[in-house]
Amino acid sequence: MSSRGISVGLGNTLQYHVRSHVGRRRSNNQDAAVAVPAKSSTAFKKHGWLFIIADGMGAHAGGEEASRIAVTRIPEIYSDLKPESSPPLALSLSLSQANKEIHSKGENDPGYKGMGTTCSAMVVLPQGVILGHVGDSRIYRIRENKIEQLSRDHSLAWEVAAASGQNELKEGANLPSVPKNIITRSMGPHDDLDPDLEGPFPIEPNDLFVLCSDGLSGTVRDEEIAIFASELSLKDATAALVGLALVRGAPDNTTMILVKAGPQEVTQYSKRETPWPLEDDGGNRANHRRPWIFLGMAAISFFLGMASFSASKSFVKDEFLQRIFFAASIIMAGLSLGSVFGSFFSFTLIKPRRKIKMITPGRGTFLGRSPYRHYDSTPSEKLFNSLIRSLHHAQAELAENNLTEESQKLTESIQNAKHAVQSGNFSLATQAVFNGIRTFSDTFNATRFKKPDPNGSA
């Protein structure tokens, strides 16, 4: 199990934790994740914090390479595009460019033929949270006792649900007869990409955001994600959730990033928020400014030329200096005349301005249709009984592998969890369940005992 610790960027109070595990049935980890902190308040305003999770697909090392390219190149491209002018446009272009690179490598290298990856990216800015997304990895927001899925699964199950008229917001896209692991959109298979953009979502104090691969969302319920994320520290919460996936069989790589907003990330819009263009105008905006720049240069040159001419005639008595000022006035006159001609030709070459889509933060308009699903995550006896049943399966598995001491330790955690639930102390119950999960996951990581039952232990 790999883990990277909490990091607080200079100039703000955001915290995060990243954790990844290969799972119990895979030989290599094709998931990848990256967090790019804003190292100053200026960087926070211009670039924001960037978080990315990618779940690779492809034979041999293909999926691993595709996800690596995604988490490596997207931050580099995003930064190069100077995102302060339009973070959503920079994020979209970054995903599209990285997609082209993944596709090109897959086409040109037989060893990577057909490789691809999901990608879920989140930018935390003073104006709120922006998402860029493709595939079935997910991004959630947890606020108080509610968890919301902010990204839409690009999967066959969700497409069938939408076609059948299901209300995804309430019912989800849970069709048992439809395979849930078939995705309809990803990075790599095609040269072009159509990523989803969502947001900006205003941030409130203590908002939690979860980015995860389907190794987590496929084994752990949304409400369970919210319970552990809300009750435990970031490091313990990621250990509990990835550990719970292990308890339940972990058939896939499991990766998550847990992000917590602090008081300095709370969204406060100004009265004059700058609109964000959502399309690249191909430099057309600069072309429209160029004639006016030439006119400005002509005016300044004319003024300086007149001043130099006046100085040569009236104020300067030295003959040599008079000649210098007179020459300067002639040069300025030529520059002014040249600027006028430059402005004229720029006006004649200018193309009609194409109207591009814009969005202004704080004006009540948002990209996408998020949230797509939401659940009440208030702790309940029913929810904890499900977690305790999973611990019973884990305890039986330890006993089957003759791990008596660990099995007894897990039994104690189960009893503590039951007593806490009966007394209505769900915070204590969460800690007891976590202790049991930690016993199992630590034991598994140390001994790598036999693979679980194919049906899992949900």
C-alpha cells in the first residue's frame, strides 16, 4: 500500500491525502494519482490546487503507461496554458492534449496498442471547484450529512439508465443486468476527446472532496465513503476506505485522494469577477486589439516628435543639441506615420469577431448538470450493521488462514463496534470499525494470504 501524507500549501489551509493499493487480484497497479499544491497565495489565485486520478486500461504495461502520462502531462500542459485567464478552458485543453499524446503512443508503439485511461481532474480556486472528467472514476463532495457525485460515469450502465428515463440524481445508474465495467469514453482510444466540464462549485468551510478509481466506488457504498471521510482524519479515512475495499475482496486497483477545504478556500466572489471564455478564439481577440495598439503608438510618437521639434526651435540654444532634437522629431514623425499605416492595414485584415461561450463565476451559471447523484449519509444502525457484517467475513478469513491472534483482535473490534452502535455513539463505532479494518489490511499487507472468495465479502 502506498500513501503520501497531508500537505498544506503556503498561503491557504487546504489539506489532502493520497492512497493507492494494487488490490487482491491484480499483479500491477494501473491507477495513478497526483496532487499539485498551490505553493503561494498568488499561485492559488492563478493556478489553484490541481488533483488528478487516472485508472489505466490495456494489456501488459499499457494501462500503467496511459495513466502515468495523464497524471504527468496534464499538470504540465495546464501550467503552460496560463490558466488564470480561463481555468476550465485550460483544464479542457490539457485533457485533450494529453489524450493526443496517449493516443499517439498507442498507435506508434505496438507494446502500447489500444491503451487508455480514465481521468478525473479537480482544480480548487478562489472562485470554487472546477472538474474535468472522462471515464468512470469519480469525484464526490461531502458536506454535512450528504454525499454528492459531481462527475458522471461514462459507462454503459449509466448510458442505459439515461436511455430508460431513470432519474440518475435519485436512483443512480444501477441496472443489475448491465455490466458496470464497460466504459463508453476514455483517454487514448481516439485522437479527439470530449471531456465533461463541471462547476465552478462554491466551497464552504470543511467541504470534503473525494477523487477515486472504480476500485473504491465499486466495493464501497457512497454513504460509507462519507462516514469515514467525515469522522476520521484524512490519513485514517483513506486507510479505512482502501482497507474496506481489501476486506471486500479488492478485485481491482484501488486509489483515492481525499481533500479538505479550510477557511482560506471558502469561496467569496467579488462584484467584478472576470468572465472565463470556454473556447479558444485562435488569437482573434489579440487581432482585434492590434489596430488600437498601433494607434496608441502613433499618438505617443506624434507627441514626442512635436516636443522634440519645439525643443529644437525654442528651448535649446546649443546648435549641436538643436540638430539632435530636430533629428529625433523626424524619427518620431516617421514612427507615427508608420504606426498609422500599421493600424490601417490591421483594420483591413481583421476578421469579424466570433462570439465565444463565456461563464462568469458567481453569476448563478454552471458548467454541466452536476450533482448527478446524492445520498443522505447520516450515521445509522443499518449502515453500521453492514460494515460489521463485512468485518465478520474478514475475521473468518483470518481464522481460515490460522492467523489466530489477528482474528481475536478483529473480534474485539467487532464487539466494540456493536456496543457503540447499540449506545448510539456512531463516532466511537466508526473508530472501532476502522480498528478492525486496519487489523485486517495490516495483516494482509504483511502476509499476503490466499486470494478471497470470487464473490467477495460485502
